[in-house]
Amino acid sequence: MSRLKKSSIVSLIKKGLRVDGRKLNEYREITIIPNYIAKAEGSAYAKIGGTLVIAGLKVGIGTPYPDTPNCGVITVNAEFVPFASPTFEPGPPDENAIELARVIDRSIRELKVIDLEKLAIIPGEKVYILWLDIYVFDHDGNLLDTSMLAAITTLLTARIPKAVIKEDGKTVELNKEVSEPLPITNKVVTVSVGKVNGKFIVDPNIDEEQVLDCRLAISISEDGRIAGMQKMGSGTFALNEVIEAVKIAKEASKTLFDKINEAIRSIRK
């Protein structure tokens, strides 16, 4: 990006304006489509501005972790498809994809979005295994918020095959003719708040991300609890700035929850 363009973006933000006409605390247009992939147990298409993410859920049966023998298992993976951005490289997930997956995984676990104890089939031996895969297909800034929208909508609308224990009491099979929803206890979203010369902006687009001093990704439950925070970038947040960023994020999260609930209602009519 040219110095002139950077200077123009920063100058506008100082005045409380943005290049695309939004307010500092305003999201771009948001689109969510649940059940986007017919053959997945759960899936969702999420788009914020020009950033497009699709998430899908696959379900299997396996053994639990030794330290949580009575709980099901969820694994979150993220992949940045190379054609989504000139900065994405082919090959295994890079550190940015791994960080994104970890933030989403941690937020889901911290709030206990899924009651994993209800995913135990034979406690200590057989449990449901959930693979939540996130694919970024177009990068126009704010990958994390978009990915979380796709991930949480996938979980909220997923239906998993019913587990059937055979007569020997040890063999378990999935009956794909009968499905049931995941045991969901809460909803969570992530709001990314960027800092530019002491000003805060929500949902930075790809150009704005290049002028940020730093960014704070704040994961919030629907009832207003903080599930986690991830600071990105080389700049710093003072304590009072963190408090202000959390306040902004809590207010902005209402837009995301409204969009999720609206999308879910659309498939239940």
C-alpha cells in the first residue's frame, strides 16, 4: 500500500470516518447461510464485507482423552485457501491459520458452548468426535470474526447421527437415518477491535488492517461474558484502552448475534 493511501486512511479515522463510509464501530454487510454443505453434519457460509468463510462439521466415534474420559472431543482446524489472497501460500496451515483455529477452539471450550459430557456414548471408552473445519475462500480483512460466525452457526444448526450400542456392549455404530442436535449451552462471537493512533475501529477491512497499530480480538457470549482476548500486532493497549475496547466489542457483538439468530430462524420457518 502506498504511503499516500495509508495516510488518507489514518487521517479519516482520526476524524471519526472511514474510507467505505462506515462509522468507527460499524460492521460491513453480513451474510450467514446455515446448512450450506448438504453432506456435512453441520455447515455455514459466512461473509463480512468481501471476506468469505465456509465451515463444516464431520462426526465420528473414537476414544476420549485420558484426562476427560467422560467427554466427547472437538477439534478445530482452519485452512487459508491459496487463491483467497496473494499472501496465502499452498501447503500445511501456517501460523496465522493455526492462531485463528486456536482462538475459536479456546472460545468454544471456555464457554462450554457444547456440553461435551453429553457426547459420551460409553464413558471412558467411546465418545463422539467432532471435526470442525474452517476454510477461508476470500480475504478482505477481519478473518477471525467471519470465521467465528461460520463456526458457531455450524455448531448451532448441526445434526449428528444417533449412536447405537450393539449387543456386545462395546461396539458402537452411527445410525445416519436418525439425527439429533448438538447439546448447545451458549453462543459466542468474536469482535476484532483495531487501534489506530488512539482511535478504535470495529471490523477492519484489509486496507485498514495494514495501518493498525494493534488489534484486540474479544470473544463474547450472548449473555455478555468474556470468553477470551487475543492481542495481535506490535503495538500496545493500556488498561483503560482494553476496558474501552471491551465496551465497544460488547455493543458490536449484538449485531453479530442478531445476524446469527436471524439466519437460524430462516431455516426453522
